[in-house]
Amino acid sequence: MKHTPRKRFGQNFLKDSTVLEAILTAIAPRANDFIIEIGPGLGALTRLLLRALPQLHVIELDRDLVARLRQTWPTDNLIIHQGDALRFDFSRIADDRKIRVVGNLPYNISTPLLFHLASFIRHIEDQHFMLQKEVVERMIAAPGSKTYGRLSVMLQWQYHMDMLFTVPPDAFTPQPKVNSAIVRMIPRKHPAACDAGKLEKTVAQAFSQRRKILRNTLAPLFGEQELIDIGIDPAKRPEDITPEQFISLANLLP
């Protein structure tokens, strides 16, 4: 039964066997791992994972794909959660084992999905995702670079991250218009103490006008002397401020 990819679900199915094997090598699944795959699609990576695992959980929104998956694998081996990963409660299925999350994420929801997963970080061992290369570059960007911004700060606060390798458009069907990349995300054991909402508020304000200096962009939240007191030059631009400095700022908010 042929499946027509649906644009509204952001479906681009990975077909390149070499890339799939490289992803499997990066994940390095162990028989006792508790792995959840987001967006299994036609099951290309699912098939490889189930060679190494006695059981795999998957989250799939498309009902037609859910039906295909159910026809392909026994319910004892493949546990299917039909629904939207953006609304999925990962804590509901967590037990004493940490969850390993993998997937070829729909590019149209990748950023909100990353933030959603971060709210369950205490249940997660690691994450391996296929994302738009531009998004991965923003995630791992260092202060001072043009790609450094809100996403960089919010994720680097809680994760160690590495871009493992890139994937060209012709590895998919249909072909996306952008290059993709595999990112590994490992939760930090001891992230700096900070309220996520306060950090988000601080970073969003700072990068709301990224070409302006902090004295001006952060004026609604902080006085100039407050910046100076924690070692931040008010004449700097937001891309020059480290995640640690943003955390120090956020911790000043009431």
C-alpha cells in the first residue's frame, strides 16, 4: 500500500540506507534501552531499531501510517502512541529507566517540540534527532556568531549538544528544499539553577532587537547598573552574552 506524503504533517521520509545505518550507529541502541521514536513514518529507522531492541515505543500522528505500522510489527514489539508529539506527556510512560528519544522531526514543529521535550528533561537520557541543518547550527552556535540566539541559550542551558553529520536532500522522499543534520543532545547533570520562564523572558527581550545594545533592549527589565554589577557590558549586543550571563540576569528577576 503506497503512502502519499502529507505536507501538513511535514512528511519527508528518509530512504538512504547508508544514512540510516549511520544514525543507528550514532544512537547505538542497547537491548535494555527504553527508546521512543517520534514520527516513525514508513518505519525505515524503526526497522533497524527493532533489530536491536525487543520493544520500541513510537509516537505517530498520521492515522494511515499508524495502520501500516500495526500491520508490520506485533503489538508486543512496537508500542504505538497515536497522537501529537507536541502534546505527549513523556512522564506518563517513564519508569525507573531513563528514556532515549530519537526521530526525524517534522521541520515545521521542530523548535516547539524541542522546548516541549525540555520540560521532561529529568526523564531523558539522551536525544538523537534529524533536523534542518540551519536549526542545528542555531542550537549549537557559540556566543559572537550570527546564528547564536534564543534557541542557542535556552537549549545550551540544559543540554550538551553536538552536530554529528549532515544529510543531503536526496536522502529523502520527497526531497526537502534544505539540508538536514543529525544532532545529539545529552541533558546536563547539573544545569545552573534558573527558572525557565524567567530565562525565556530575558532572552526573548534581549534578542527582540538583536542589532541594538543591551542597555536599550533590556531596559524594560534591567537597569544599566544591574548589568554592570554582574559583569555585563551594557554596550554589548545580545549575541555577545554567554548562556551563563543570561542565566545570571534571569536570576535577578523577581
